[in-house]
Amino acid sequence: MAKLFAQIRFIAGALALAFIVAVVTPVSAQQPSSVNPTASAVKEQQLLKELSKIQGRGTIPDVKSYVLEHPVGRDWRQWHEVTLRWIGGIAVLGMIALLVIFYLWRGMVKIEGGRSGRKIVRFTAFERFVHWMTASCFVILALSGLNITFGKPLLLPLLGPEAFTTWSELAKYAHNFLGFPFTIGVVLVFLIWLTGNIPNKVDMEWFKEGGGMVPHKHPPAGHFNGGQKLIYWIVVLGGGTSAVTGYLLLFPFYGTGISGMQVAEVVHATVGMLFIAAMLSHIYIGTIGMEGAVEAMGEGTVDINWAKQHHNLWLKDEMARIGPNESQRQPMATPAE
Ligand code: HEM
């Protein structure tokens, strides 16, 4: 009897096993392609959370390349693709909008009483060379940097993939190589104009009086007024910070690791955007914002009436240094043609 029960148990067990196999096998056999991508993403998320990175194995000596995913990388992508674009857009477009409104309100600041016909030397050839070398590198660095941030969403759809690739490659080479002359320029700007750019009480007054922008008000100023001193320090500090962080990015893993480079990129890009906005105001004042300003950096001389209006203390010192008669002769002061 017991033997019979054992045989029945065995047959029932075999039947149950056959049933399970019959039910399960066709389902899995019929669905070889039904891999659930969400399920593996969940596993990936779990791995990322638990191990704080997903790392594979490799054969090349650079073990850093084995890391495939890192949560900080996602934060960085959010910063680069979203936050930075907002910062840059607001800073650059905001400054352009402000300048347009300001121009419509104030127009060009004219030389009151017109030109005198006499000129005085304001910047030497070397000073102008340093200015234009730094400025031209800056403009190319700014445009090529903006392309890294905004090129993909703004230019790629307009140019198409091939033209955008060619342009971006050229822009990237320019950005990498022009950093060197730009750095030399910033160091020279710092050295040659430092003594004229130490802030003092006259600058405070200059700011309080509206910086010469209020019609018929001409606050006293030396060689550089408060606004120009501000631009000088923005160039020195902004240029210095862009250079240091830029070199950390240009030579990866020499100065710092991945997280350090991410910090460097955040600082570099933020300073870059604010720097571009500040320089737009400088370019505005030097061109359409003020009559007679551009020639100071062009031919190196300014009209005496311009100097009286905008830099009266400097003009007084120069006149005392070169003598009133001398100021009517070349090379310190030249008659206008
Ligand atoms: C010595 C000077 C500089 C060096 C060595 C330098 C280097 C670099 C490097 C290596 C990158 C990263 C490029 C990449 O991700 O492929 C970069 C990005 C960038 N640079 Fe510069 N740079 C310098 C100056 C400047 C200046 C003066 C500006 C602005 C006026 C600027 C604006 C930018 C911007 C906006 C980006 C893009 C940031 C991003 O979207 O990630 N750079 N720079």
C-alpha cells in the first residue's frame, strides 16, 4: 500500500513538474525580444545609487576610462545644458537690452562745445598694441566659448551637421590656442595700467555724480575714471580667473581630477558669461556711446575738449608736465587735420 502511495506521489510530482515546464517554457520561448528596458534601467539606477558609479573593466592602462556613469556627471549635464544657458542668456541678452534702452534714452555723449582742433596723446603705441591684442583674442574666445554653450541648440539647426562640425572644430582650436596670447595680454594690461587704476576718493565722487552720463555734469577724473577702473579690475580678475580655470580644462588631470575640473568648468563658464556682458558695456562706451573716445585707442590721441570734459585732472597734470605751449606741438599734442 505504501509502495502504491509512493508511486502515486511520484506520478503526481512528475505531472506537476511537466505542467510548470509546459506553462513557463512557451512564454519565455515566445518572448525572446521582450527584454524590459525599464527593468534594467531600474537595476542601473540601483547600482548607481549603491556604488555611486557604474564601472566596467578594461585593458588600457587609463583606469579612469572604465567609469561609465557617475551621478555627478548628471548634475554637471543639467548645469551645462540648462542652468548655464539661463545664466549666459540673461547676462548677455540682458546687457544688450540695457544698452539699447540706455542709448535710446541718452544717445551719444557729445563733446560739449565741439572739438577744439587740438589733440593730446593719451595712449602710446605699445599700450594700444597690448589693448588690441587682448581685445581681439577676447572677442574670438568669447564667440568660440559661446559656441560651446549655445552652438548646439542655436547654430546646429541653422547650419546643419557638416558646416556646424567644421565651424565648431575651428572655433575650438581658436579657443585653445588664443588663450595664450590673451593671458599675456591680461598680464601686460595689469602691469602697464596698474598705477592709474588704484581706486581713490575722486572715483567715489565720479560714481555719485552719475559717471559723466548725466547731461552737462562733468565729475572730475584722472587718467582713468571710476568706470574705467572698474573695467580694468574686471579684465584683470576676470581674465586671470578665466585663464587659470581654462588651463585646468585645457590640460586635464595635470592640476586636478574630474570633480575639480567640473568646478573649474562651472567657474570658467560663469565668469566667461559675466565677462562678456561687462565687455559689451565697455565696447558700447568706446564706440557709439561717446563721441571722441575710440580715437584714444585708434590713433592714440584725443581732442583737448574731450579730455577737459572726461578727464580734467589728467589733462591738468599733462599740461603741467609738458607745458601749455608744448601741448600744441607734436608729438604730445597734435593739431587735428
Ligand atoms: C587663457 C584663457 C582661456 C583658456 C585657456 C580657455 C580654455 C577653455 C577650455 C579648455 C574650455 C572647455 C572647452 C570644452 O569643453 O571643450 C573653455 C570653455 C569656455 N570658455 Fe574658455 N578659455 C579661456 C578664456 C576664455 C574667455 C576670456 C572667455 C570669455 C570671454 C571664455 C569663455 C568660455 C566659455 C563660455 C566656455 C564654454 C563653457 C561651457 O559651455 O562649458 N574662455 N575654455
